Amino acid sequence: MKALLITNFISIGGVMSNTEVNLAFSKKVIGSSETMNATVNHAVDGDVNTFWQPLGMDRKEDNQVWMTIDLGDIVSFNKVVLHLASGFISEYHLLYAQDEEKWMNAYDWDSSKGCMSTIETALFPRVSGRYLKLEVVLFDPDRDFQLKEVEVYDILSIASGPLLDRIYFSDPSLGIFSQDDTIPLQVGSTARLILEGFLSDKSEADLTAADISFSSTNPSVVEIDENGVLLAKYPGVAQIKGVANLESVSQAASIFVDVYEPSEWTADTWLEHESIVMQIGQPSLLTLGSPYPVLHIVPNETTMAKVSLINGKTGECFAVLPEREIAAKEESVFVFPGHAVKLAFYEICIALVSKDTSIFYDAFFFTVVDPKTSREGQSTIVFLGETGKLEYVPDYKGNRVLDFSNSGYGGGGVKLPDIEPVVVIKPLAGDNTQLIQEGIDRISAMPRSAEGFRGAVILKKGIYEISGKLRISASGVVIRGDGAHVGGTLLYATGKIQRNLIEISGVAGPQLLVDTKTPITDLYVPSGARSFHVKDASNFQIGDMIKVMRYSNERWIHAIGMDTIRMRPVTGGTVPWPPFQLEFDRVITQIDGNHLTIDAPIASAIESRWGGGAIVKYEDSERIEQIGIENLRVDVAFDATLTDTRIDGNEGSFSYYADENHAINFIYADNVKHAWIRNIIGFHLQHALVQVGRNAKWMTIQDCVAYEFISVITGGRRYPYHLMGELTLVQRAYAEKARHAFAVDARVAGPNVFLDCESNIDYNTSEPHHRWSVGCLYDNVTGRIHIQDRGWLGSGHGWSGANYVAWNTKNELVSQQPPTAQNYAIGHVGTKGTSFLPNAYDPRPREDGYWESFGAHVHPRSLYIQQLEDRLGPEGVSNLQGIPIINRKEPGESELYFELRSE
């Protein structure tokens, strides 16, 4: 049943009552195009359950669509309401005409005015005309545009002259603010905000007669009174909103206030030098013979400063400056004598001792190189030095390309074991779930060897129908087939239950011993560091398993822009990021006083002003280890009668199998360490060949292939190699028809590595999928890779990855720099892809990551392999070898699947 959209207005005082009717209801309408079941007349039928949808070719022709309504006679109107179901719109225009020839402008909207909602209201000075034209400019024509309804009204209460069009904040001392600008305020300080604006004829608005209101999204951080006076109360971030109503038209403006408390960090420190680039993620270089940089320190309380200049690689001391007491809030300048006459990696070490004898540390870095030295064919920030090992050039805070070599089984560079058979199984007719599970359980009850293994379950060649789920919950268990080739060992997942076919999981992951927690006392620990200072290391020993906690606060979330993600166009649902923590799973390898060294680098900087960090020991008795799955083929039964159609901008439309009531993942592994999956071929899964859970560590996935996923091609499906844990190596893996072939989940604390991998027929990109995962390497990966700000995608994925490295990749690459971090693109051959942002809907600039040698590979061929050789020698590299997987050009469908269906 159609619902006629009518607005009733009650009479006020002596004014006659007036019922204002939707002037567009059931009028004649034409559009730029229409689809069969979503014709343009649906936009004026009064039913919000129907919609107009233009053709894809129309949207893509010039990124524009249009519709014209014949109002039947010349009428007056000043309000248009658009009810949108979907549409990625950068701007729209409303035009009117008497005769459908001479069009005049009534109203314009573009993304600079903010986010578009599902109900978009346009108010403008009253116009008269018979025809109304809506022109829509799309910034993403590949996505559907659906308009449910257009309403047109003549609102008598709205002035006929120029209307209030835009308002903005200003401050008498700070000037004019753009929408969502940020004001920094110290706790206890005040500021005065004033609202000003413009009318629709571009003249300045007189807001003295306007009804003005102010609000704060976080009054515990910032209060604002009715006069616009701000009071900064507590560290954090608050959005201040102002609304002005003038002659029945309301407009809004907003800014952010970033409230800081200087006592939350020990000191401000910075360098001064005319040639050193002092930007995060850019190499900090100094010319041979140049004067040293000048150091500035401003402590927040009276502090004794100790400053030295050392060789950051060898520890050789170049200079030690006299200790100096610095009064609170006073600036002190430190000058190193002489010049940089030695080729070296320099580190300025700072120790700040407070009156209570607490010590805090900071450091700066620069590298002196010989400009005459040729590094042709190599990166300038990661290159082979005189010793034949890699040298790294950090930025001025010490951030550098990570050492990824600890990723993989055994901590990287350890040969995968060959475990002796204990249980041998041959396939039975019908379901084999219980048979195989009994074999797993039998081995699980056996004692472990000195190497930690119980034995292998051997699945002889043949077809094993599996209607349920197989579970490995004890350490030292291996499942091995007789080969992944046709005629080898096939696990055939039957039934309509969504499930993991094999689950590897201990009872729980690491259990934190919270009483051992101690803060990190470095003001800044760079990404790539293996060492740092803590307040008290007396409770820790070499060999302790620890979590390195990297905290964040509201102010850091705001600094990286993740509380100002634009609302998802039309449909909404974007969620600003709350503060979160990353936990790096590490082992202590050296203790020198309160200075600790760990086995693998941290993959995200820890900065005191953004929340700082800590370490805490953990107990790990409930996480299993020494697990292997190998030499298997997996296929999944599905309903071939369930299909869907995909419209692709390059391939046109095509039909595909879309059943989802079947096995989702082949292997899901969590609460496990030192595990491997090798020589696996999979068909017809919904989500992943292998998904690595958050409490998984030191895993290797190698020589695996994933073909022909069966699912709807949309979010949450087709991630064949899906990493949520850390220190995982995926090598020589292949995927077809995936959405995110080589993907890392949200807030993953790397490092992780994809090495010598390839994807084809990608329906989306390999990527850090959402929300700040850190430290992954795409090394000689061929496919579409995007490392970027994903903006409002999903529910607000935003900056998807930080401190990533794309090394000698092929095909298509996007690499952007997130604030406070970096991403590196070195030696990419192929195209530089189009980033999602900026775009017409959110034009705020995003910086490119660090790009080098675009169009030509660099030496060494593999970053991971060279790092492994640097750490372990040639033997570590030889341990990466495996048995070559089957021909990757196999048919996309499994012959065996059709054989089984025909029975």
C-alpha cells in the first residue's frame, strides 16, 4: 500500500491553517535511465519501499545521473527532500524551469558541507517553475545509486529572501576555523568561540537575531557555556557543536578541542638542523663533515639531563656532554662539539633524572653516508653494507623497516619437521569424521617426545567424507595425507553446516601475570626496536615470556583522524575509533639493569604522550604447540542451484555459485604456537583455506593453493590466507577468485610475512583489512595490494595498516602514510593503484607512503630471505625449502567434486 507523503501545519495566531502537500507526488517524471524493476516513477510514487535505480552504464558514462519532474503547472516551492537508499554522491544540484529549456539554479550541495544522510533536505529561497531537475554527481559509479522518493514543498514559514546557508566558528585571537578543525588547549585554560555565517546569496549573515546553542560531546573534557566560552577540564578530545536557527532555517558547525596536560609527559625534546629531515618515516641523513644537530630540552619539572652521542650500531661513544640541571618549563640547548666526520649510524641518547630519581629516556637518530658510494639497484634505506649484511637508515626518531626474520615456525628459519607415523587410517564408505577424530585422540593421549611430538596420523590416499568437525587440542599432533594431487588424500566436507573443517586450539592463550606489570620509561620507542627501558626489571629474567603493551589514548586517535571518519555515504553506520592497545608477544633475551632486549622487534612506536607502554609476564600452559597439517586436498559440497550475479566494471555481469550453507574454513588455528600447514589444495570454501587466530604465534603456511570459493561475493568472505596472530610466515601460496587473498585483520601486532605469493582474478585487494594492524611484509607478492586509509568502509575501517613493507611486489599497489607511522613501497613493478581516499566525498589529503624504485625491482630479491640469512646464515635460508606444490594451472573446479555428485 502506498503512503502519500503529506505534511500538516497547524495555524498559529490569526494565520490561516495550511496543509502543505508533496507537489511531486505521482507527477510525470523522466530519468537518465532506469532498471527493469526500479523505474524512475518509483521516486514519486509516495512509497518509500520502492526506489529508482539507474543503469550501471549510465552511472559510469560520466559519473552522473539525472531525473526531471513535471509538476503539472507553474508552482512555487522552497524545500526538496530526497529519500536515499544508497549512493556514493559527491554533489547534487536542483534546477528549475518554466519550459524545460532555460534552467535556473535553486540549490547546490557538495561534500564540503559534510556527510549526506539517508534523508537529505534542501532549503532555498522560494522559486517558481513547472519543472524540477535533480542532477547527481557520483564519486563511485560502480556502486548502486537508489533514490526512494523525492518530495517537493512550499513552506510558508521560510523567508522568501536569502537563507542561512553556512555557519562557522571563529576566535578573536585564533581567527576563523574550518569545519572540524582542532584547537589545542591546556588543562585549566579557556577560549571564546563565536559563530558567524553566510547567506545563500554569499553575503555575511547577521546572527544577532538567531537562536544559537552550543554543546560538547565530552563535557568531562571540555565544557562550553551559552556564550561560547570553553573550559578545558581533563586530557582528551571533545567535539564542540554550534547550531544557529535564523528565520526557520538551521545550520550547524563543529570543531574539536584537544586538551593536553603537560605533566603527563616528562619533557619536550627536539632537534634543530638545517638539512636533516625530521619527519616520521623519512630517512634522517646528514652530509659527511656537517656540524652536528642541536638538541633542545624543556622539562615539565626540574630535571637533571645526561646527553651523549654514540654509534648506534657499535656503541662507540663520540661525545658525552656535561650533566646539566634544567629548571621546570625552561628550555635548555645542547651543542655537540665538532662535525660528523665518520660514516656511521648516530644516536643521541638522553637520560632525564627527576628529583625523585625516576629516570626517563629519549633518543634521536641520524645517518652519515658517503654520497660517492653507489648503491645502484638497491634501496637507499635498506641496503647491503660492506659486511654483506643489510644496513638500515632510520628516521630521526629511530623508526625503520622492520626485521621480519623471526616470523615462521620455530621463530623463523627452522626446518619443518617430518614426524613418524603412529596411526594409519584408510577411508571408509560414508562419514569419516569419527574415525579420524579417534585417530587424533589416540595420539593426543600419548606422551610427547623430547622434541615435543606425539606422532602423526596418516590418512592414506582416498576420499574421506567429513560431515562434522575435526579438533586438535593437544600438543605434538600431526595430520598427514598421501598428497594434495588428484588421486591423493581428499577430505570432502559434506552437509549444510557452516563450520571449520579442522580446528587447532588449546584451551586458552597467554594468561597475563598482572602483578608483574612495569611501565616503559622511554618517551619514545621506535617501530623496529628490539630494546627499551622499563621502570623496574628486577622481577624479570632472560627467557621470560612477556607481552609488550602499546597503549593509545583519545588524543592519539584524534591525531590520526580516526574520530573524524566521514559517515558512510547515505547508509551511515560509521563508528569512530575508541582507544585500544596492541600486545606484542615476545621473549626477553638480554637484561642490562632496567634495559631489556627482546627476541623480535615491536612493530609500532610507543610514545608516552599517546598513552605509553608497559611489559607484563605471562603464563602459557594452555596454549598448544608443535602441530602440523600437511599433504591434503580439501573439497566442499555445495548446492549448485543457488547462484547470484555480479556486475563487474571490467567484465560486465556474470553468474556464480553463491551457496553459503557449507564448510567455511578448512583450518582455523588459535591458542597455538610453533605450527605449520603445508602442501594443501582447497576448493569451494566460503572464507579461508587457513585462518590464524589472535593467540597464534610462530606459524608457517607454505605451498598451499585455494581455488573456487563458493559464497556471495561480499564482505566477510573469500579471505583464503587470513592472519589475526603474529610472527606468521605465508610462503609460496596461491589464490584465485578471492576478495582479500592475503589479508591481515584489525589491530594485529606483527610482524607477519607473505613471501613469494600470488593471486589471480581478484574481486578485491590483498591488504591490512581494517583498523591499524602493524608490521606486515608483502615480499615478492604478485596481486593487487592496497595499504591505505579505508575511511568509512565497513563500519569505519580507517587506517588499515601501519609500518607495512611492500618489497619487489608486482601488479597493483597502493601505499599511503598514516599519521605517526609509515608504510614502505620499495621495488614495485606494475601500476600505482588509485587509493580510496581522498575522493570527492572526503577530499581531505592523505600522504603517500615511502616509495622508492617504482618500476624496477631492487636487490636483494627478497627482504625476508636476506634478513634470515643475516641472522642465521645460509642454513636458515635452506630450511625454507619445501616440496613444490602441484601445477597452479589446474582447472578451477575439482574433478572429484563432480564424480561424487554423480553417484
